[in-house]
Amino acid sequence: MSNHLSTIKSPADVKKLTIPQLTELAQEIRDRLIQSVARTGGHIGPNLGVVELTIAMHYVFDTPKDSFVFDVSHQAYVHKLLTGREDRFDTIRQPGGLNGFMLRTESEHDSFGAGHAGTALSAALGMAVARDLNGGSEHIVALAGDAAFTCGISYEALNNVAAQTKRLIIVLNDNEWSIDKNVGAIAGYFHKIVTHPRFTYLHDRASELIERFGGKTAKHLQRKAEESVKGLLGPSMLFEEFGLDYYGPIDGHDLPLLVATFQFLKAQNKPVVLHALTQKGRGFQPAMDKQKKFHGLGPYDPETGETSATGQKTYSEIFAETLVKLANNDPKVVAITAAMPNGTALDLFRPYHPGRYFDVGIAEEHAVIFAAGMATKGYKPFCAIYSTFLQRAFDPIVHDVALQELPVVFCMDRGGLSGDDGPTHHGLFDISYLRCIPNLVHMVPKDEDELADMMQTALLHSGPSAIRYPRGNGPGTAVKAQPTALEIGKAEVIEEGSDVAIFGLGALLPMAKEMAAQLRRYGLSVAVINPRFVKPIDRECVERYGRSCGLLVTFEDHVLSGGYGSAVLEALNTAEINTPVVRIGWPDQFIEHGKVDALREKYGISVKAAMEQAEPYVQALLQGRLAAR
């Protein structure tokens, strides 16, 4: 068995291998990916699909002088293996280890960090224009999946490429999938290209070309390539209308063809698109059979692909099941997702109400305005988008939904830390970016049953609302057969008290209860409150405990800046109440990837940290009690 991978310390070592050796390297990389990701979890399917593409890119181009920009960059594992990180690859997505996405601070070969879709073309164009202004000669290569072309930003970039640079290489990695099967006209357009009768002969003709003219001049190769590869459907194709020369589609797993094609494209002084057809999960049958599951997952058996069942329903699953109930009773309930039916669990809703399920592709802005349009006609859209991805639609939320007071419900999965996925996926900002918007109700459930109640509340509310809930499992609370609407803006008092009041928002309510138990050991009377609403905040509740207690404490799985604790401080300030407030939440910085419990401990999202901060106020309360005696 070959052992080329262990010799690759930098991309320069890739260039030392022969084409047959590169083919052996591809198999080694697949084996390494399957075994390593089985232990760490991660985006195995996308990376198995770009093995040959990435090898060919590094064989022909020269990073870090040349720049590779990966859209989303969840498919950059092979790139990491070939750029001096092979010896650390087993640490990927682990605390203190390699990030699961491109990260500029991790390697000079990571030219642009990413984690959200549709950014590669804009970033690559920016790099190309900067190169042109500097009089440079380096190459810029953007690798974007076909799903990225359902994202509006990609077309904004395409609209500018030909006008702003004379040299840029765009690789369209076409595997027909994002996380779920791609949808919409663009997916249909790419499929039409691939199934065109003339494509049947393309691979053989292109291979013959490489064999016959591999040693000839670039000029001769260009002429022959244009005869046999370019113009499959003629100059009226989409990319050529944008002023880019289109080549393909070609087999994205044919290494000799890829190498020769990249060498050809490297010599072009014009913006070009290479359409490469790849198979997501290639080389690992479980990933081929279950492409949706193996897009990204936790640890699995490297032989069978089996994963361990948790035995408990996630918040996402509770959301989907509840939405089915609501839709059963109300024909105006519709579900909208932006290419995340699996991640948001709306694939569980789709079989029950297929006519009221809409996947708009990776297009969060469109999803929100689309929902607003439906709302004007009497429908109640539930727009399921991760907290981190809803950031992309901030303006439509403000301008198109809230300003018009339309009853759109934003169901924000992954509200809070997203663990191994890291800073691009943590949902730590939505309270801040939504709390400032007029007319919008923002809710945070303490458990699964309260999530269902909040969905019922949102359904009955006449304006816009948002619900944030964590990734993964909740505490395991049973869900009622039918949810009950809550009084908007009303907190739930779990336990009464007169010395200290602790507000535990959402999933951190257990911390509030634990801290209360510790404080009671000092003989203090401690209230525990489930806030439920971050907007409108329960001012009456905050003011009451602010006046009766000597200390307030807030817990939230969100940044402190502009979060729930800030809302409490604002309410107290408005009421001219000076009671001290200890706020527990995430600091004003981007949080790295890692295990949730470990990161909470590191950054002081804990009862221990709260007790330490509360210590001087607790001592003052105890001394005051002694003095009163």
C-alpha cells in the first residue's frame, strides 16, 4: 500500500508526485478522512467529493502565493491535509485543534475564512482586483458548490467579475446537494447541462485531447480544448452572459483530466468557469447512500457508518412535530427553510404538509421577504433558520417584516453555542440584533414543552415574533398534546425570594436554580425567574425584584453586549432603581470551537463564576442582616 500522505509537508511535496502517484494519494486521503472523521465528527460527505479537485489544484497552483477561496469551506479538509496540517488532522473540531472551516489565523494557506455560503466569488473577486491594482501575477481560484449558486451573493459577484478583473478562475463543484437536495431553477439548469446528449461524449473526447496534446503548446491546447470541451450548449449559457468563459462539465474525479484542465485554465487571461461534476461521499458507501446524513455528523462507525442514537428528541424535532400539530389545525400555517430541512428538522414536517413546505435554497434574505409576502395574504409563515444564518437577513427582518408588522415567526435553531462548528456557527448575537427592532416579540423557552407553547403564542400573535432554542437535546420535558399560548411579556416566577433574584434565560435556567440552592445555604431568601421574553421584557417583574432584593443575577447563553442582562439593566435604569446586577454571558469576542461545557467553564458561563462575582454583594447582604439583629 502506498504511503504518500505522510510525505506531504506542504503543497510543494504534492508537485513531486507523478499522476499515478496522485491517484494513490487520493485513495490514501479518502481512507484517512473516513477513519479520522469517524472519531471527531465533521463534514465527511463534502470532503470525500473534492479529493481529486483539491489535489489537482495544489498540483497546478502554488499556495500561499496563489489563493484558494472555498465557499463555506466545510470541504477544506483535503486542503488542510496537503498544507502542513496532516500531523494535526486528528484534532479537527476538537478543543484546541484544527478548525472545521478555513481560518486565516490557522495557516498562511487559508487565504479567506468562511463558514456561511455564497461568499467565495465576492471574496475571490476582491482578491483578484487587489492583485490587479498591485500589478501582481498570482492566481485566484474560487471553489464553490452548486448550492452556492442558489445564494444571491454569488450572482452579485458574477455581475461584477468581467467588469472588474481580467483573470479569475471559478470552479463550480456540482454534486447536486447542499445539505439536502438542491432546489429551484438553478439546480434544474445545471441538471439540464449535465444531461444534454452531447455530454455523453465529453469525457472520452477530453481524455483523448489530454493524451494527444498534453505536450503541445498552450496555444494549441487552447484551440483544441475549445473545440472539444467548451461551448457544450453554445454561447447563450448563463455564465457566458455574465462575461465568463465556461468549460465543462468534466469529471471531477478524473485526476489527469483535472490537472491538464487546470494547467490550461492557468494560462488564460480572462475570467473562466470550470464546471466539475463530483459525487458527494465518494469512496464511502454509507455516505453515498445517505448523503443528507453524511453532509455533517458526529462520530460514526468507519466500517458501517452507523451512529449512536441519543434516545431523546432534539429541540429541532420538537419544533417540527409541534409545527405539524399547528398546521393540522390551521390551513394558513406554512413552513419555510433556507436549504436546511434536515438541520431544522423540517424534513419531518414535509411529509405531512408537502404543499405548505418551502425550501428556497441558500437564500436567507429571500426566505424572509418571501415569508413577508405570504403574510400579507393571510398566511402564518414559520421561517426556520439558524440564529447565525438569520444574521444575513437583518435588513429584511427590519424593513419588510417588522416595519409592516407582519406575522412572520422566526424559529432560530442553534440559539447559543454551537460547539464543534465554532465561531461561524455559534448563535450568540440574535438577542442583540433583534431586541432593538420595534414591533418584534422575542421568546426563549426553558424546555421542550415551553417551546411548543411559544410556537402557539407566535401563531396567535398578530405581529412578528422570534423564538431561539439550543442545538441538540433539551432537559427531556414531556410535551403536552396541545400547546398553550403564553401571556406576551410575562415572566414565570419559579421560586419566590426577597434577598436575591436570579433570572435564568432559556437553557441556563438550571444554573439559576443551582445558584439559588447555594445561596440558600447562607440563609438567604432567593427568587428564581424564568424570563421567557427578552422582548418585551417583563418590566413589572424586574422592577419588583429590583426594589425588594439586594442583588439581581442574570444567566444567558448569549453575548453580554445588548443581551438579556443589558435589557434588565435598562429596565432598572428607566425605573431609577440602583440594585446591583451580576450578568453571566459570553464576552465581547468570537468564541472558538470546542465542547460546550468546557467553553462555558473557560469563559465563566457557570454557577461558580456567578458566585465569585456575587460574593461582595452576598457578604454585604449577610452583614446587613447581622447588623439588623
